[in-house]
Amino acid sequence: MSKWSNMHERVESYLHTRRSVGYVLRIDGKQLQQFASFADERGHHGHITIDLAIAWVASSQRSNRIGYERGHDNRCGHVHAI
């Protein structure tokens, strides 16, 4: 049995762990939280699937927004690992 009841809790735990060792994850964190909300709204449980990831990217033209934010962040001198 998982210690997390939903994707949002998983993401928050992940972000807390990464940030505690020095990662900022400003944009990446926001995107992960948006993905978690998307998954939870659809009642998704368990591992992330390709179908879920594709559905998230395809929804609301998020793929264009992600590219814009990453490009903007890199132009400002911030590089984040995925």
C-alpha cells in the first residue's frame, strides 16, 4: 500500500525532498503540481502512464506553455535538470 493517497501528495513529497537538498524547482515544481492536479481530477491512481502524460500535454496547449516557460527561464540564466 502506498503512503500517498493521491498524485498531489506524491509530488509534494518529491518536491520537498529535492528542495531540501538545494534544488529550486520553481517552474518544474509548478508544472509537476499542475500535472498532479490533472491526474487527481481524473481519478488516476498508481504509476504514471504514457496515456496520462500524453493527455496532459495535449490538454489546454500545455506543451506550448511548457516550452515558453523553459525557454524564458533558460534565457534568464537559470538551467534546471529534468
